[in-house]
Amino acid sequence: MAQVVPTPEGFEVEAGLLASAFGIDEARVRDEMRAGAITSLCETGVDEDAGRSRVTFRYGTRVLRLIVDDAGKVVSNGRFDVRPRP
């Protein structure tokens, strides 16, 4: 299975990809997503970004951002830290 799969609602991302990005195991990824500790946002590109989407995951102060095409191929990715939420 590909790491990112397009769906009518957005994209499905393999737990292993998130586990690697956040330094946790796959079972914990699932638990943290169910608990709302890992959040996601999917944005669809327009104009020069048409045909691509930005999929962002946040876990605590860590962020994984994926730019994917309509087929789910990861075009680019980035990991960075952000300030804690109040």
C-alpha cells in the first residue's frame, strides 16, 4: 500500500509515516489520533497549486507537512516545531 492514498474526503496516511515523523510507534499514533492529540488539516491547492494538496499533521509542538498530488504521491514534505498551544 502507498503511504498516502486519496479518498473522497481527503487522504489516508499510513500510521508508519506519522510514527516515524513524531518518534512514536504505530499503535500510539492510532491511540493519539483517537484521543485528538494528533490533529490533521487537508488543504486543496488552487491556481498554480491546482492538482496538489497540503496535508498537515500536528502532535504537541511537532508538525509534519506533506504536499501531495492528486494520486497521493508525496511531492515534498517538511517537519518542524511550533509553539505550544495555550
